[in-house]
Amino acid sequence: MEQDNLSPATSAQAEGQHEAPSGAPENPHDSRETTTQSTTLPPLTMQIVVRRDLLETWGVGPLIAQGAHASTAVLHETRHLPDTIAYLNDIPNMRKVVLECPSASNLEKLAGLLSSATPDPVPFHLWIEQPENVPTCLALSPNRRDSRVKKALDKSGCRLWKS
């Protein structure tokens, strides 16, 4: 009978069990040991801007789906950025803010302001619902709501969504 030359860690992996690297939490979603946000910085937050005027002709469910589409798209598109990585590695502390804007022109204005922000553009995804080809929602990548973000949201008429 051959003797196993596997270390306990290798043996556990061979049996389909995975051991967390030393210093890493067992649960990758447990932020107690891996929180990357400094206590002096504002928390990473996603802003999701939905057209309020669509509520007149669309149901609440379809509007929520628009926010989900835009949020998922921007997270995928910015998955390589440090702020997005930190945001996704701290699931229990994710923050999202839902804002409203009055119309498609306001949403498009916001997209333009974010694209032309200086010194660098602010990453976002403008969701265009198909086949209607209608801009419905814009989601910003996780950010610390710096002056570029505040300025663009204010200038485009965005405000906190209230019932």
C-alpha cells in the first residue's frame, strides 16, 4: 500500500475542500478581516439614477429592472478598477443610492457631464432599453462621491428618489 505524500492542505484540496490562504477570512464575503475602506474616506457608493417620468407609463417592477440592468453593466465594465474591486470585496457594506431625474434629456445631460468631467471622466453605464431605444437609467461605478460626481448630479437635476 502506497503512503500518501500529501500535506494536510493538499489532502483537503484533493478531497474537494478548500482552505483559505493564511490571513484571509474563511468566507470571502466576510468583511471583518478584509475591509479596504479607510475610516477617513467616505464609503464607496453607487448612484443609480432612474427617470421619474417613466413611472407614469411603466410599472414599478420594470423600473427596478432598469436599475438592475445598469448596475450590473457598470460593475462588469469597471470590474478591473480598484474602487469596484474593493466594493465587490465588501458585500455586507455595499451602499447604493437611488436618485431620480425628470426626463431622458436630464439623463443624457448627466451622461455628458460625467464623460467630460475633469481631470478624468467618471465611469458609468447609461442603460438604453431595447427594442424601444429609450434611455431609462444610469448607474455610476462605485465612487466616494467626489466633487465631479456631486456637480454632475446637481447640474442634471438629480435628487434622491422619494415615494
